[in-house]
Amino acid sequence: MKTPTKYFIIFILLAALAVFVSEATSKVGQTTTTTQQVKCSGLQCTLQKLIVAVGKFTIKQILVGIVIVLATIALHQQYVITQKKGSLPGPSFVPPFFGMLFQLIFTPFSFYEKQEKYGPISWTSIMNKFVLFVTDAEINRQVFKEENAKLYLSLGAKKILTEKAIPFIEGAPHRQLRKQLLPLFTIRALSSYLPIQESIVDEHIAMWIKNGKADINARNNCRDLNMAISTGVFVGNNTPESVRDEIAKNFFVMNEGFLCLPIDLPGTTLRKAINARVRLVEIFTDVIAKSRKRMGDGEKPQSLIDLWVEHFLTCPEEERDELSNDTIIFTLLSFMFASQDALTSSLVWTVQLMAEHPDILAKVRAEQAALRPGNEKLDLDTMRQATYTRMVVSEILRFRPPAVMVPHENIEDIVIGDNVHVPKGTMILPSIWSSHFQEGGYTDPYKFDPQRFDSVRKEDVTCAKNSLVFGAGPHFCIGKELAKNQIEVFLTKLAMSTEWTHNKTPGGDEIIFGPTIFPKDGCNITIKAQEFHNKNYNNILTYLNQTFNNNNSNNNSNNNNSNNNNIKLWVFFNSKEITNINNSNHNDIKLKTGINNESIKRRSKLLKRQIIDDTDLPVSQNYIDQILQCNNTIIKLGYKSNWLNSISISLVFDDNTISSSSSSSSSSSSSSSSSSSSSSSSSSSTTTTTTTTKTTSSSTSELSRLSRIEIIKNITKCIISKEFVEKIDIVSKLKKVMESETVSPTPPLDSSTMNETFYGKSADGIKQISMDKLIEMGLDGSGVVILIIDDGFYKDHQCFKNLKVLGELNLDEDSPPTNDTQDRPMMEEDHDHGTATLSVLSCNIPGVMIGGARNASYLLARITIFDEIDSYIEEDQWVVALEWGERMGADLVSSSLSYLLSFNYSYAGLDGKTSHTTIATNLASDKGVLIVNSMGNNDFSIYGAPNDGENVISVGAVDRRGNMAYFSSIGPTADGRIKPDTLALGIDIYVASISGTSNFTRMSGTSFSCPLIASAIALLMQAKPNWTSIQVHEAVIDSCEWSIYPHYYMGWGIFNVSKALSYQPISMNNTCFNNCNSSGLCCKISNNNNKNNSSVSSSSTSSPPSSSSSTTSLSSLQQQNFNTCNCANAYYGRYCQYKRIECGYRCKYDFLGETKCQKNNFNDKISFRCIKSTQYNNSIVNFDPYKIPTTCKIIGDIPPNQNKFINDNDDDDNNSTNNNNNINLFNNYLFKLLILILILI
């Protein structure tokens, strides 16, 4: 319709309106002449006449008049819209008055699709309001950041929330309020909310499971869950449940008022909403008053309100901003308004999307099982390590943004996009949905793909402009991390505790808008508790399936290897039969466990209150018997570990056991569940058929494999159904440190060939570490007890003629012990490794070979070497040998065995607290034993456990010139600690040979640098009998070649044992506060009662941190007592004296930037291992997570080159997010940058 035509129609309608008015006037005249004369004048008389006249109109005439008026208004709207839209594209016709409102509400995505076709900016009309619809991500971001475009809420929102709410505050007051809110979303604050979120999620999921026999509507239940979390976080779980319920009830009433007609009359929805807000103000006023009192009394904050009040009270008075009740109350109401529907939407989509993508859910479960194998409570540090889970959360928010658009209204004329003029009063609809699915943005945007956010594709960085789910600009969501944490907690707990199915309904998957998006049917699910989710069950079954698939294919070529059909498991218990240790039963426990007096004497050096603790108590025999009863045909008991409170068991499969296990498997599984019983029954018939047929066909082999898997499944279910079972795990393999024999065996001894010097051909290794100086002082290891764990010892060799053997332990797998075996005689077979390592320590043939600790006492533990080619042992033997040696009084352990990566240990697991052998070394250290272990010979590459232990002295190898041996494994640990701890000669070492009682050979490997260091330490222990094992360890590091500036792969360098004699140990009564000026950096958590959080008393008497404090996360620090001394994150050690290694440093200088920091595939933990760029695709560069928590106070001087570890000033470059190489979503630098942007806004 052309403009002149429109004007003509308007003219006609106006003329018709004039005729209508004229007709009304004439009727007024008639009324005046035919009715009684009424004396009146002026306006009153005129109105009376008009009323009477209108009463004489027919209905037809009135309707015609109304139509004329409405048509005139409609045409006027069209005219105004035509003037405003100019040349902008848009619909050819918009219905008058309501415009496209109904299409937007009832078919929102059809509306979006039509608008998108018009281009990045198009026009439409809603409720007689001129509207611009924006689909381009960059322009949307521009709208969010435009200061003259304010948020546009519903027509009744301002009446409900009042002008005191955040959405209606602009400019400087808004910026000041956001600055006040920052302390409520720090790491400390988020950590304090987490237990509340987790406990409420657990409670509601338990209710869902209880009611899970019928359909559960996710939308309704997630709404109640989300409200419970909001009230719990805001007012605290200490607030009575009745008060929290009343808050929820009134909020839901208030929430209904946002979408109703803006009619404020008694009984209307809007009036009810206003009354509900009034009641909420009263409730919050009472809660705040109680919070002010508690915080004033110095109590611990338990809610967001408490944290806000505490921060206000602890700020210096000159820095305090006014904190009125209204500020708190209307901020909380704004938070609830912004988050309730949005987070409910995200939780519902979490349920539905995970049900639709079981492969993704399985990966979430696997990651959580790796991070929390015992289903431990969540903490912020663990959640941030769950990178895949967080990627899933980000993808849920991208794929189904809760608010698909956020209306704005410009209060002044503005220009957006490509010079598009937007007149004042225009409603602008930036489409978050369109931004997330925009062509040229996210890859394949309509595919649900969490992997897009990994460190390879990095779409969180490359497509950052498209992500608008949390807004941008002045109203960027300050609670972003709290919201994401809430979704992650929900996803984690739901995945690990339940199994659910989505019960689809016709059309139920259709997306509805109200105003956030939901599936049309609200997502109906059937839910039940997940079996054994907290005992590593699913993780183990995945491994077992893979193992049998591999073995099935290998058996055809290696039918003679009986171990192919065997599986070995750890079973960990959660309690012991003896629970009370006191003076009256000490002797009984000593006798029962075999702890001798030498062990007690050594433990007493540590000044511990309890010499014998619960780790010494024996494993319950009753528990063991019940485990064996799950299938006494297949299950064979391996070893018992008192320290780990566990046993190892073997599942032994052959034709006979598979055939005979049918009934046993069935009966055992029936004790755990009826479903397991039926499965076992069905499998038993298959098993019988398979084993009796004795065929070698591929189909029979497959049936046998499936039968084994089914039997294992029933056995493991039976085991973990026991309430006393903590978890199960795979017994991993220890890789024997391979060595090389470089010289043929020497002929028998002859006086004419004997070296004239005292040390003989062992001189080089002894002198390189200055051990000769201690030997010349008369030290020979007397009084020191050394445990050697190796593969066998040829004791008839002349080297060992005067060897003092206190005890021997045989752990030969051919005859696994089922009880105490310490009196079993040593079996001497042709194993050269143990003989060689023992000779380096103890050989006593002057002029030929001398061991530094030739007069020490020895405990010999022989373990079994499986597979002559792969040469591995199993970790349970190593743990049991270590426990035995400690009970027998060992002061020192020399072990030349270490892990390679396996099913349950990735490189990221080499963090000092994951592998079972490393955990055992930590416990041994607690009892005063020092462990020396070889780093391994993996060609300048990965090392193995237990070398990652903080209390293990890991030993690398050098040549005679002090150069690193080409084969010696290198560090650092996965969490950045220096390894190896020290170095010694490891090339062409003269050792005893098993080829004859007087024969020798030369061998190379860290297996032989290890006993060199162990013998030197034995002499040091002899010279310093009062030193604890920890003090000896510190002396070793302090006396190494590079003790001040350790090398990033050679560690602390070559040991100088002579220098160690003059080491002055730090007193155990000192704290890190007294020593950090000369060593590492220390920090502490200040007392909440102290208003000045940065004040630290140098005379504090807090206990020194444990060896694990260096890696303690902020969340765990919160759980400790206040005024606790801790290491800054970049440091470790008992007194924070050692600095961690940066992965980026090593990548840059070691390999000239051609490598990256590994992101491990097993559980996506970040590791410090540098790898070739071409080797792994999922890598990140220069990852540096070590920052001191902002709540810690640094004590001591800060060297300039350490500033990057401790700088907490918000001075990051605003453009730093463009540096893709240094970005990680959860990196502290990015977090600080976000906080900085919020402050600036």
C-alpha cells in the first residue's frame, strides 16, 4: 500500500468520524426540545445532553463508531511504524494492536526463523511497540553493552520489585552496588555455598528416587529443587525450614505477577504479587537482623546474607558503603527473579539431554569415578578438575539457553550495527538463541557436542562473541559461576547416584516459551537409584570388558599364558573389627600384627601421641570370609594390607572353574540382587555348554568370553553389595626397572687381579657422592635396618658372606600366602636384579667391591616377576612387602621398581596421592620410614609411581662426568613438584653376578644409582640417629648440587652426603612463619573475627603444615581451623621451602617451544608433562594454575622472579582474552579478568 493511499484512507475515516459526531450533536438538539427543560449550563449540561443522546443510538450505530475509531488508531500505528522502520526489512503486514505477540508466545521458534530470514536486524511490532529483532552475535553484544539501552521487563515488574531492584538501577549507583556484590562470588564464597547446594540436591534426588515408581515431571521437581537451593544459599540451612518454605511460597506468588495484566486492583494477580513481595520484605528483614547479630558476635558465615554482612563489618570504616536492609532485600529479590526460571530451565534440559545422550553421560560418570572413586563430597577444586563435566554444563547452556532473548528499551536515540538508527523508545530484542546458532559461529551448532569446548577446538575462545547466555555489559550476570556450579552439582549428583529414562509423549519434545524455554511436557522421567555408583563399579566393568576383548584376541596366539584369563582386584573396606586403641591393648595389637620393638623405637622419634594407630589394626577376617563366599571357586585370596584396609583377590578362570562356577555365581549374585541372580542363571547354562563342548571355534570362544564377563559382573556386584566394602579397584602392574649388562661376567677372583685400593671397582660411584669421606670416618651402616624389595637374592655370593639378614619374605606368586609368611625361607633362583642391587649396598670385599652400608642389617623381600618379556610385578606385593618391612623395624627402604601408566593411573595420577603404592609410602613416612626408589629407565621420558610421593627420595642416574644418563626418567610430578630428588652414578656399575659365587659384571640403570644413594643415607642415619626420616630427606635435598636452583628434569642434582652431615634440621616445633623468609612463601587463613584480614602475627604458634599442604586447595583450606599456616600454591614441603615447576617453562626451554603441556585423556586432569605437539591434539600451552589464594597473607620477602606466582592485583590486560595460548576457562587469570571487568562496569 503506497503512502498517498494510506493518507487517503485516513482522510475518509476522519470524515466518517466527523459525520458520526455531527449525527450525535443533532440528536442532542432533539433531546433538548423533547425532554423536560432542565436548568443547567456549561460543561455539566453538555455532558448530560451527550449521555442522553448516546442512549438513543442504535447498537449498530455504536459499533460502527467503535470500528471507525479503532481503524483510525490502527492506521495511525501503521503510519508510525512505517516512519520508524525506514528501509529495514521485516514482515509485510503486522496485525494491529497486539502485533506479533501471539506468534512470539505460542510459536517462538517459528517467529525466530522468520525474523532471521530478514537479516541481522529486522523490525516487527509487539503490543503496539516498535521492535527491532537482532540475530547477529556482534550486534547483540553491542546492544547488551549499550548504556542507553536498559533492560525491559514486564509491564508490572516495576510495581512488584519497585525501583530499588537491580534491573531498574542504572549508572553510578548500579556500578557501586555491583562492587559491593563482588565478595559474594569469590572462590571463598562459592566454596561456602557448595555444601549447601550439594546437601539440598542429595535430599531432593532421594525424594525423586523414593517416588520414582511413577513418572516424575522434571520441570515441577526441578522448580522446587532450584527454589530450595536459592533459599538455602541466601538465608542458610540454619534458618528454620518453615521460614524457607514461606519464602518459596511467596516468591512463586510474586513470580506469577510478572506475566499478568498490569491491573493493580484488589484480588488481581498483580495485587497478590505485590502483597507477596511485602511479606518477603518482612521475612528477609528478620533474617538480616539475626545475621547482623551473629556476624557481629564473630560467628562463621553460613549464607550469602551472612557473607555480605561479614564483609561489611570487617571492612575499614572509611571504606564501608552503606548497607541498608532494602539494599540486601531487593538485591536478593532481583537474584531470585533472574535465576529461578532460568536455572530451572537448565536443570530440566540437563535431565532430558543426558537421557538422550547416554554416551556423554557415561563420560561424565567415568570422569567423576576417577576424581571421586569413593563418592567423596564435592569441593571446588575437584569440580574445576572435572573439565569434561564442565564442558557438558557449558554445552547445555549453549544448546538450550534458558532465556532465548532479553528485551531492552533505549532511553535515547542510538546507532547499532551498520549505522542503523534506533529512535528513542524502541524495544530491541537481542536473540541469544540466534547468536548461539548463528552460521559461522559454533561448529555444527545444532549438534549437542560438549567436546567443542576442549583444548583442541577451543570454541569457548574462538566463538566467545556468540556466547550470550549470561549477557554482557552493565548487566552481565555477576552470579555466573554460582549458576554454573549449581548445574554442575546437579548433573554430578544425578549422574552418580541415579539411572533414569525419558518417557516421551507425543509432541512433548516441542520447545515452549514461558518466558524461559522448556520441553512441552516438562520432561517426564522414570528414575531409580544407581547400583554401586560409589564403589568404582562401572569403571571396573569397563576395564574388564576391554581386558577380555583384548585377551580373547591374544589367546589364539598365546594359549600357554595362563595369566591371560586372570583378573586381580583390590577390595577396600570402610571399617575394622578392632576400633579402639588404648594402652591396655597395645601389646596385643603388637603381637597380632607382628610390630617389633625396633619399629616402635623408630616411630617414637616422630613425637606422635599415638605410636600405634588404626592403620596398624588387622584387616577383618570376617570381611575376608564374606568376600571369598561370593564365589569360592573363582576368587582366590591374594594379600592383606592393614594400612590400606584392603585385600587383593584374583579371579582365576580356566575351563574347570568356569564350568563349576555356575551355581556359585548364581547363589552369590542372588544375595546381592534378584536381577543379578537371573543373569547368573542364564549365563551358567551358556558356561556349561561352552566348557563341556571343548571346541576351539570362534563362536564357542565368544560364548566363553561372555560367560567370564557375566561371572565377573556377578562377583563384583556381590562384593560391593557388602556394606563394609568401600570400593574395588584394579591391582596395577609395577614395571621392573630394566637395566643393561654392558660387560661379560668377570672370571673368578684372583689375587693378582684385585684392585689395590680399598673400594675396588666401586670407587667411582662412592666418591662421586662423597660417601668415601663418611666411610673413612668409620661409618658402615651399623644399627640401620634396610629393607630391599626386589626379585630374588643369590646369597651364596662372596659379597654377602657377612651379610646380616634379620628377616626374609617370599611373595612368590606360585604359592601365594594366605597368612603370615615372614618365616618362609628365601627361595634362591636365577634372578640377577636383586642380587646386583643388594651388592651395591652391602658387598664387603675390600679391593674388589665395597658397599657403603656393608654392616647394616637387612630385610629381604622377594616379589614375583611375571612375563619374562614385559617384566612386571603387581602392586599388592610391593605394598605388602613395605608393610612387612616397617613392622620388622626397617629404617630405610631401597626399591628399584616403579609403575608405568596403566588403567587406573594416568600421568595426571602421578600427583603424590593417587596410586596405591604412593599412598603406602605416605603412610610409611608417617611411621618414620624413608623410601629410596629408582626413577626408571624410560629413555628420558615418563617415570612411575611411587616416585611421585612427596616423601619418596626418587633417584635418577648420571655418568662419571655428572651428565644425565640418556635412559634416566625425568620429572616433574603431575602437580609440578621437582623430581628426581637426587642423582648418582648409574652407568657401568660394578655388581655381583649370579653366574658364580665370586663372579662380577657391570650393569647400567637407575636400579643401581638407587642403592648407592640408599647406602649413603644409611651412613647419614648412623651418624645422625636422632634425625627423623623427614629431616634426613630434607638434608639430602639441601645437600645436592643444585639445592638452590633445581633443574627442571635433573631435579636437585648429585647428592653430597658429606655436606649433609653439617645440615641443621628445622626444629619440628617451629612453624613455617619462622622460616619462610629464608625459604619458601607461606600464607594463612586469617581469623574471621579479625577485621583486618591481612594482619598476621609472626608469633603465631600454629602447627607446621603436613607434607600434603602444598597442594591443598582453597576449598579445603576453608575447612581447616583459622590461623592455620599453609604453603602458597606455588610451593611445597614441610616449610614451603620448595618451588614447583612451571610446565610452560620446561616446554619453552627444554624443547624450544615444540611441545605442549599434556591434557590427559583418562580424566582430563591437567598435567605438567611436556609432550611433542604432534603427539597429542588435546593439549594446552603454558598452563599455570598456581596462584596464592586471596585470603592468604604472604609472609617474608618475595624474590622478583616469583612475582607472577603471588601477584593478586587486578591489573590484567583487558585484552588478554585474545591470547588463545594462555586461556583456560577455569584459570585464575581469566577469573580475575572477569572480576576486573565487573568492577570497571
